[in-house]
Amino acid sequence: MPDSALALQMADMIRRWHGIAPPSACAPQALAELEAVIAALAELDGTVPFDCEPAQFEAALLECREP
């Protein structure tokens, strides 16, 4: 099991909510990947111009839409 704070917290939550330890050899890798995704999203926070404006988000989607 990875010993990062997030991985330990997730494993503890799984144990408390479901009564099981991470059930397979894949679980530690999945937790590490989840941590990487969360970190990558945190780096993007505030850099996406339409993240707080639904109208701008919809306009950006329409602009990217294929004809």
C-alpha cells in the first residue's frame, strides 16, 4: 500500500465504510493513480477561463463542436 497521506486516508475510509482492506494488488496502484489525477486537477485550478462561468463553458463547448 502506498504510504502517502491520501492513500492511507482512502484505505482507512474503505475499511471503515465497507469493512474491507483494499481487496486486490490493483488497489494500491488505483489509489496512486487517483492521487495523481487529483494533483493534476489541483494544478489546473484557476487556469481554465470558463471553470466558474456556465455560460462561457457552454460557449466553449459549442465552439469546439464539429459541424
